[in-house]
Amino acid sequence: MKVITTTSEMFSTRSDLADTIGLAPTMGYLHEGHLSLVRRARAENKIAIVTIFVNPSQFGPEEDLDSYPRDLSRDLDLLRAEGVDMVFVPSPDELYPSGYQTWIELAELSGVLEGARRPGHFRGVATIVAKLFNLTRPSRAYFGQKDAQQAILLRRLISDLHFNIDLVICPTIREGHGLAMSSRNSYLTANERERAAVLFEALTTAGTTYKAGERDASKLRALITDKLAAEPVAHPEYVSIADLETLHEIEGQISAPVLVSIAVQVGRARLIDNVWLGVHVG
Ligand code: AMP
């Protein structure tokens, strides 16, 4: 497994490759969710490239950039065991050298849901992913449904900027009791981790009710809100039912695929989770 730390080496290594390339961008502290992307990238392409970069530009000034969990040697061991060909681990200075000033913003998709609560977050995400696309020129890029808005926005970015890349959205990998795996789950105490199962329970209740025929978005939203309200450690930030393509909030009846998404503070962790209704992921 080749570990690359500079853009110049990434460019020259990439230029020598004529094979199909699968890219899985991550911020490290890898878990089974990340590894599901990695396995798929390996299975569907000749070469699998994983990037590990805690991207400063997608963190707000009050957010957890400094405390974000990191364990590079463990990550590299896991990726070696998966048979990954290349890992790109640049430093912040390598990607944002002094004088850096180019940013990508999606006019509408950047500003709603997570974007409304985390100003500048998706500008950072869109910019870093476009840069990684240019550095690695993958045939396919693998992202998790866990970060649904990110995946939807990147699908738009690929189309708008004419990247010749297939975006593959991989299903959310969960703990046994339903909590979506996340590097930030390490902020939770054992008790909070148990109780955080309420996020998926609430989403599942909405999903089951939808499948039974309920199409009133406010009723589904209320079901989720009530379920979360019954768990004292859960402090919901938003409960949204939005069009899966435009991310416009649905007020009346659901007639097209929707993203049901929630953000909930549990202890020190701000957790997000979602399910998609009316469409299959995977
Ligand atoms: P991150 O390191 O949090 O930036 O995540 C890197 C990639 O892994 C993103 O495409 C995430 O959506 C994806 N990912 C994170 N957690 C999960 C999970 N539990 N299941 C599937 N994919 C995930």
C-alpha cells in the first residue's frame, strides 16, 4: 500500500495509471461505515484510493476541528488489511497553501438543513472533494448515505462541473442497536451510546408508518419529534422531511422520494441520521 502525502506525488502517481480507480474520501478514525465504502471501491475498480484528511475548511470556528478523533497508524493498518492500493494523507498546508482563495459553493443545496446550521460547511466539503477529484481523477467515488445532504450535493457538483465520475452512494452501516456508525460516536458515554439508538428508532417508526400508507409529511414529522422527546438525553435540532433532489421541505402530501433527516445533540456529540422513503439505496 502506497502512502502519499504530497500533491505532486499524488499527481505523478495518478498519471502513471490507466486503470479504473475507485475513490473513498474520509476524515479518518475509520470504522465499518468507512470500510464498507472501501470494500466497494476495491471490488468495483482495479485501483482503490482512500484519502484521509480532516478538512479544516468544513469546520466552523466553534466546531470540533482540534478535538476531532485521529489515529493514523490504526487507520493505515485497517486499510492495508483491506488491500487498498493507495492512501492519500496530505497536510492542511499541502492542500491550502498560503494565498489559497478558490471556493466552490452550491447556490441552494449548501444553505439548507446541515448547511443552515453549519454555515460554510458545504462550501468546505464541495471545495475539498472537487480538489480530491482533480488530484485522483477517479472513475467512481464512494460516499455514505449517512451524510445524505453531502451525497446529494456532490451528485449535483459532479453534474454541474462536468466531472466524469460515477457517484456511488453506500447504505448506512449501524451498530447492533441501530445507532449509525460515526467517528464522533467516540464523544458519547456508554449510556449515551445506548440511548442514542432512539434516533434510528424514530426514523424507523416514520418509515414503517410511511410504508403503511401515511403520506402526510407533518404527521410523520410529529411521530419522529414525539419519539425523540421521550428520550431525555436527546436534544433535537431539527426534524426534516424534504424532497430528495431539491431538499425543499415538504409541507403537505409526500408524492416523490423524500429524505427524512434529523440532527440531535446527545451529550457532547451532535448526531445526524436519515432514511430515504420512496427509493432504494445500495
Ligand atoms: P467522514 O470520515 O465522516 O467524512 O466520512 C467519510 C465517508 O464515509 C463519507 O462518505 C460518509 O458518508 C461515509 N460514512 C460515514 N459513516 C458511515 C456509516 N455509518 N455508514 C456508511 N458510510 C458512512
